[in-house]
Amino acid sequence: MIIKLSDARINADIELHYSDPSGYDNWIVETLGESNPLHAGLVAALTNYVSPWATVLDLGCGTGWCGKKLQLAQHLGQRIGCDMSLPMLRQADSLGVYGLLYYCDACRVFEELRGLATQVDWALCLLMCCYLDAVSLQELLRELFSSCRQGFIVSFEDYGEDMLICGTVLLYSHTYSDVCAQLAPGWQVEVLAGDVDAVMLLLFTRTD
Ligand SMILES: C[S@@+](CC[C@H](N)C(=O)[O-])C[C@H]1O[C@@H](n2cnc3c(N)ncnc32)[C@H](O)[C@@H]1O
């Protein structure tokens, strides 16, 4: 089910860019096919860290790539997706891998979930941070640190030589320091893929 929020804070340019879900799915098969280490790496991380009954929020869920990975990782709990492209959300909805899908900006969804007293255990934010400027990224990190009960996994895209992680358009690049300078008390960060100078998949977990 797709829920359209009032004050959804949709960026029309991003929605337009993601108006062709089938084209996106073809692109993701080409760039993130089985040979791309992100595929197995993400499933392994989800299997090892995300408990089967965790409530997982997938930010910028697109056509549902992470929802499918959660299924492969034997996740059985509630899955909530959020995206600012309605065509992408419709494609994700057709997979049946999310219980709820919100049409809104990634920060806006936290406000909605707080209002409903929905508690998020884990959040995923894959191939999405390149669309956030520095201020929006800091806002999103604050929401993640305050709302996620167990952890979150975030990719910081770049066009690295190995194409481990990339966005379709790299609007804003963020460094490891940009992100980890903001590490909140009671949290730790681990590099799952890439290295601190380049392409990264980061896992944040609570230590308290
Ligand atoms: C490259 S796709 C990634 C989709 C999915 N996470 C995946 O790994 O296949 C980026 C998605 O993020 C969405 N997006 C970008 N900025 C967003 C924002 N601020 N809030 C919600 N969705 C956003 C786009 O609409 C698009 O569907």
C-alpha cells in the first residue's frame, strides 16, 4: 500500500529523473549484477546484523532492491519503504516485499512514523545519499541516530574504478569524515565495503 503524505517535500527533479522504473531495474542489473560485491556484501550484512523480526525502514527504496535483499536474508519482520518517486514506489509495491510504502522525502517519513508511534529497529539508505546536499545529509543522520533502535546501513556513492557502489547521477559526494564527524554518542561505525578514502558502505550500530 502506498501512502501519500501531505507536506511530502517531493523534489520534482528527482521524481522526474526516476520516472522509468523498468529502465532503473535494467541499469541495476547491469551495474549491480551478481558479480558486484555489493550484492553479496549487503545480503551478508543483513543476515548477520538485522534480526529476523526487526522493523526495517528502507529510505529511497526505489523499485525495491533492498526489500528483495531482506527477503534473501530471511528477514520476516515489518518492512516500510519511502521514496519521492511514485513510479518507483508502484514498482516496489508490485513486488509485495513492503508492508507500507510512503511517498515522501526521507526525513519527512520519520515525523510520520513518530506520530504513529512506529518504532524503527533498522534503516537502510542505499544509493540515495548522492541526492542529499550536506545540510540534508546532516538532517537525515540526526533522524537516523535518534530514531533507529538498533542500527542503519548507508552507502556513500562514488564512481570508483570497481563500480562497487554508484548512483545514476552523482550530485553530491560525501566523505567518510563528513559523515563520521557527526557520529552520535552511543553509536559505532564499521566500513562494510570500500575504504575510508573512496567508495563506502557503512554500518552504524548502537553500543549503548
Ligand atoms: C539510485 S535509486 C536507489 C534505489 C534503491 N535504494 C536501490 O538501492 O536500488 C535512488 C532513489 O532514491 C530516491 N530519493 C532520492 N532522494 C530522496 C529523498 N530525499 N527522499 C526519498 N527518496 C529519495 C529516488 O527517488 C530514487 O528512487
